[in-house]
Amino acid sequence: MNEEEAQRLQRLQDTIIRVASGDYSDSLDISMLDDEIDATIVAVNILAQEAENARIAQQRAEELLIDERDAYDTAPGLFCSLDAGSLVIVKLNQTLASAIGRSKDDLLDSPFLDLVHEADRERAQAFLWNMANHQTEGPEEIRLRSLDADEILTSVSGSKLLRSPREPGRIRLILRDISEERRLEAGLRQSHKMEAVGRLAGGVAHDFNDMLLVILGNAELLELDYPEGHANRPLLDALTKAAKHSARLTEQLLAFSRQQVIAPVTFNLRGLLADMTAVLKRVLGENIVLENVATGPPAIIHGDTTQMEQVFLNLAFNARDAMPAGGELRIELADSASPLGPNGSVAVSVQDSGVGIHPDVVSRIFDPFFTTKEPGKGTGLGLATVLGAVEQNGGSVEVHSVLGVGTRFTLRFPTVARKEEEAGVKDVTRSHEGAGTILVVEDEELVRRLAVAILSRRGYRVLAACDGSEGLKIAGDYPEPIDLVFTDVRMPGMNGYEFAKKITEMLPHLKVLFASGYPESVIAEEGVVAADIEFIAKPYAPGDLLMRVAKLLAPDRSGT
């Protein structure tokens, strides 16, 4: 053997040693040698290359395994695997552990059923056994218990993974948290239920309104025949008081069903709060002290009085529920340091001494259907209604709460200058005889007869029709001018708007006053009666009707 061959044999020996130790970074150049040395060199090169390929493949497999484990751990879904025989957790992702509030190591080798709500445990066990025997099963809704005892409603599905005929295998579970989904569905069902109840309440209240209109209207007309001091006047006053109380109940029903007519007026907020003292005390009960210090000079704002009453009733209900053991509710009214309009603003604070609201949920208390009360104790609409009503009337709401101390709601409204014009018109209408011809169109006979009586007693000539078709015929046949039409909006056949359009085409000079207990036909954007529509809400008082008629028939003050 010459020296060159000896060197090659030495390199071959060194390479074999490196390959045997796992070092595949080197290889031999294949040269044309004779006999076994050449074949051995080739074999070692092939062995080294295959070993290098195997190393690279193993490294890639390990990287993929790490990526897969990371993806499994951080996936938004809740995943785990159970031993099919014992139902013990043998694998789970970090997302599931975090949802439960425990570490992965804590949960590994623990029974899965220990995580299940007691009421669902028997059903969950049967579900898992079925999966172990039939390979696939689901989905099934199962409640889990977190470390802080909160319920997690999950939709569970999965399959059995077979390992060998002699081993029980594993059950792979996929859990989806559907708690929020079910909450939204419950809110939607509640919304539909409230809408259905609201439609019923609104329909009943509308029909009742017509009857109350007849009772109140005739009672006020009788007051003219039975002045103060008459023997029968106390009976008449009791009748009027009861009817007005019933009218307020129908207003609340219509407000609940969102079918009330929103007609803003200028009023004294301080006076409204003073008048509500007795009602608020009844709402709060005997174990809660009401301190209503809304006294002082008038606070004149522009808004809907019915909505304002509902706002303070809702806040009182909310305060009562926050003080189950009793406490104090304090209402204060003062000028606001944050003007909302050119005439300044007024602030009303409603402060209770209740349990307070947790900081985590304060930002959500005005959300529809959000409630911190027990199931069946609240709809989640009370504060949402407060916010909507206040903002609809040009105001704003702020809330400040401290746990264990209480909650304060601050409502701000822009103030306005007192208007004297309407009061002046009202005085004129009560002291002067009416002049002109009025066509009353109303399908409800008792209401129609009342309107005719109110207007006739003031001195107007009154024509009456039971529907739009009869009204058009009377207008066409009547030989003298008709000055005003007073029509109901909702009537069978031709409604009030259709009738008004047709009769004003016949008599372009004619003025029209609409009446209804239903608002949807007369409500424009933002729930306010459209500016170009003259409207009076049922039930109306005789004096209010006469005032509106007098304003419509009064000569134009501009002189044109």
C-alpha cells in the first residue's frame, strides 16, 4: 500500500468515526480507486447524507410539533383530551385552563366531570360515555364551573381517538363558550316579549283613553253646572280625581309600550318634582326615607312631562332595589355650572345610600337588557329608558357610584324663558265666545258627542260626522264656509290624514286639528310631533281643546 492510499484509508476511518458520533457535516470526495476502498468510500458518503437528511427531518418535525402545541395552546377555542376509560384529562390547551381559572398542571390527570356544574354532571357523564362507545357525539350544552364559581355555558362536541384494540383510547373534546350568545338570544326573546306585551298594553290603553276622555270631558262640563259649594260638587270632584288618576295609568301603559305621543311643553321642573313626592314615597316603601329638597324658584324647561315623570319613577325603582334593607333617597335641584343652552341649565341629582355599582359595570348600566339583578328581578330596560328620555328632551345623564356608599345620578336640562303667550290665549278662550263653524269627524260616538258638546257650549257652530266619507259629504253639501276640521287620526276606512288631504283640496282655506291616542301616525323624527301638524293628544281636557281651537281660528298676529 502506497502513502496516498494510506492517507485515504485514514480519512475514511476518521469520517466513519464522525458519522458514528452523529456528525454529518463532512463527506469524502469519491475518486476512482480500486477494489474495496472505493466501494467503502461511496457507502460512507451515502450513509452520511442519509443521516444528515434524517437529522434535518427530525429538526423540522420538532419545530412543527412546537408550532402545533403553541397553536393548540393559544387557539380561541377550548380543547382537551380525556382518557376514554376514566374520563381523566390527559391534555388541554391554555385557553381552557385560563377560562376555568386554573393552571394546566393543576387540571392534568384530574376528572373532567369535576369541572362540570353539579346540575349537568349526570347528563355530561352519559354524553361522554356515548362518545367513548360510538366514536362521535354532540353537540351538547354543558355548564362548566370556573375557579370563582362563575358558570361558563359551553357547546361540547368531539370524537374518540382509537390507539389500539387493547387500549381504551382517548376522547378529544372541542368546547365553545356560548354564554354571550345565549345572553343575546335571551335579550332578543325578552325584546319580542316586551314588544308583544307593549302592543297589547298600547291597544288597551288607547281604547281606555277614549272612555276616559268621555268621563273627564263630561265631568268638566258638569263643573260649570255644579260650582264650588254645591251639594253634589264633592261627588263630581271625586269622579274627576279618579278619572285623572286612571288617565295617568294609561299614560304609563302607553309610555311602556312606546306609543305615547311626545309633545314637549314648557313647564316648571321643580313643581313637577314637588307634585311627585307622594308617588315616589309609595314606590320606595316605608323603610326608605325620601328627602325631596327640590324647592325654590321655578326651573323652567321644555320637555315632555309624562316622560319626565317616568324618568324619576324609574330612578326611584332602581334606588329601591339598591336598598333592600332600607336607606335614604335624596333629590336636589340646582342651577348647573355646565350650561346646555343660551338660558343656562338646571341639574337634578338623585342620590341613594344603597349598595353601589361595581366599577367594572358602570359603563354598561344604560345598555338595553343589561342588569345586575337576579333573573326575573329586572328587564334591563329601566336605565336605558331613562337615558333615552333625558336625551330626547335635550338633557344629559351622569352617574357616580361607590360600592357600599351609594349611587348618584345627575340629570341636566337646558332652561328656557317662561312663555306668556299661551297663558294669554288660554285666558282669552275661557272668557270669550267662540265664532265660526267646525266639522268634527270621530268614529267613536261618545267621544264625538263630547267634542260637539264642548265646542257648542262655547258658541261654535258644530257639524259632526262618524267617518271621513260622511265628513266629505257634509262639507260638500254645507252651504256656508267651514272654518276648521277637528278629526281623529285613526278611523276605519279613510284615516284622518287621507280625509284631511281630500277636504283641503275641496276647501283650501280650511284649518285642520288632529286628535289621537296613537302617535305613530303623527310622530316625526326623534319622536316629536311634526311642526307642521296641529295635534292634540287624547284624552284632552275641554279647556285644552278650546284653547287649541281658539289659537287656530284667531286672526294672524302679523297682520296679513
